[in-house]
Amino acid sequence: MNCPECDAKLNVPDDATVGEIVSCHDCGADFEIASKNGSTFQLKQAEKVGEDWGE
């Protein structure tokens, strides 16, 4: 599977589960596994959670 951002090869373990985060080693983008069908994965951009510092 290739990174949707930079097209580098993503290493997604065969035992990965829905909801896990995988990162691209080339561009650093994070993706969440949205669904899994056998060895086929659907990825979505991982949401970044920021600090609200009590605001």
C-alpha cells in the first residue's frame, strides 16, 4: 500500500486492526485504518488532537 500524501510505500502489519494509526516513514503523515477486508485496508487522515490549555 502506498502513502496517499507522498506515494511512498506504507508498511501496514497484517495483524493491524481498525482504528490503529500508521505513519509514513517518508513524509511523516499519520493515517487511521478505517476498514479492513482481508489484507486490504482503507485509510483516512488521522485527526490531530491539539491542546486546549484550559480554554
